[in-house]
Amino acid sequence: MLLSPRGKLLTPSLAQELAKEERLVLLCGHYEGVDERVMTLVDEEISIGDYVLTGGELPAMVLIDCVSRFVPGVLGSGESAEGESFSQQLDGLLEYPQYTRPAQYEGLEVPEVLLSGNHAHIERWRREQSLKKTLLMRPDLLEKAALTQKDKEYLALLDRENPCNDQNAVL
């Protein structure tokens, strides 16, 4: 496969499919790309985004890292790649904020709900944070996200709390 800005966009689902392959051969063009005749030998073109780099080496490294995460045994746990930004488990939303110990550091505190031990409240908080972060940082993802009625109500609440939000079109 050729790394090229005109190729199919690398997504988590494409990376999962590529991870099932026994081997991948990556062809990296440089500056103006590769001779068009080589294209007859390439199975597919992959792009990492809508921009141009001086060569295909960096996109190849991105593809290798992204695909490797889905190869069994690469990450410590098979579940490590689940529940991250763009994942099916999060319905294509961005991941919720992460916190570690200590519970307080230089006046910054871990949200109380995360310390409560109430797993239902923690899951709801995580979902709401994913929705909020996605709305603020990548509202385009909401258009394809599998939103529940509760999700839509929460997004509407955010919109009412912040009526100047430019993301109204996705709500």
C-alpha cells in the first residue's frame, strides 16, 4: 500500500482491518510522490489526513503505530484499545478526561464523582464528559455518533447553558 494524501483516510476501523492482515508492505513516496506506473502494483492508497508532507515516512510510522494497537499482544491488555477516543465503545466520541493519584495536586482536584465508588454515576459522568469534550473540540464527530436520548438532552442542556456556542447546528 502507498501512503498518499489522495488515499483512503486512515480510521480506527480501517486500522482494525489492517491489523488482521498477516503482513503489510508500505510504500513511501517523496516530494512529488511515486511514478504513476507503480500505482498498477499497489493494492491501496492510505492517507493520514488532508495535508501534504515531504514524504510518506511519517504517515507510515503513524499507520504502523495505529495498526499495531489492534494486534493481539502489542498492548498490555486486549481491552487497552477499547474505550478510547473514536472507539465504537464510545460511539465515536472523544474520550473523557483521565485522572491519577493523588486526589489533589497543587490545588487541582480529581472530580468528586470519581472518588465516590458509585460506578453508575462514574459511567454517566464519563459519558457526559465525552459528549462535552467532543462538542467543544470536535463537533463534527457528533454528526456520526450514536447518541441516546439522554445524550441529546445533555447536549441540549449544554447549549442552553452556553447559548453563544457555535456548535448549535449539530444539536
